[in-house]
Amino acid sequence: MKYKQGLFKPKNPEKYKGNVTNITYRSQWELKLMIHLDNHPSVIWWKSEEVIVPYRSPIDNKIHRYFPDFIVFIINKQGKKETIMIEIKPKAQTIEPSKQSNKSKKYINEVYTWGINSAKWKAANEYCADRGWRFQIMTEEHLGIK
């Protein structure tokens, strides 16, 4: 994933809940989803990094703040209104690393990333369940990116 960051200017600013002048994308993948959300007729409103989900880090056992990538309010395929919290991640980061006897820096980094992400996603699932929302992780496959 190439790292690209910038400000997104929506064509439909009335659909964005939050500061419409400060919608920041942190990757091409986020930008692609923003364009989709801005233009899709089933999206009633959306926001980006506007919600804080507290989570306990398995690294230091302290409470940290997680800002999920998107909250989207849609009319789903069944015609019902639904709120979805979306996190965008490379597919490789959504799979627990297999145990290795060789503790390379790469492996240690993968385990660390997995631990933090898992804690965030557990908290996000609980946060969504409390509100009747759904939590979804989207990867390059969901976004149609090779």
C-alpha cells in the first residue's frame, strides 16, 4: 500500500457528519472509499475518524484511544437503515501471524501489530454491539485493489 495523505473535498458535503473542511485520508485505500461513500445513493451520511473507541493495549495494559476509519449510515440491500463502523487494513494485518521459532524483527513487528489491532477490533465490536451497529474490516480485496 502506497502511503498517500491529503484532504478530501466531497461533492456532497451535506452527507458528511463532521468538519467537512478537514476530512483527511491517510492512504489511497481510504481515498477510494471516501469517493465511494460520497457518491453512493445508499449512503445517508458518513464520517471519518470522528468517533473514539477506548481499548486496552496488550502491550502496556493501559487504556488508549482508537479512531476507526469510518462510521457510515446506509440503507442496506434489505432496505433497512444500518450503521457500520469500518476499518481499512491490508489483508496481511488481519491475519494472526503463525508462530515462528525465529524471532526476527519482522516477526516481532507483525505480532505487535496483530496484538494492537486485535485489541482495537475487540473494543470496536463491543462498542458497535452496544449501539446496534456492525463492525467491518475492509481490505484491498473489498476495495477491488490488487
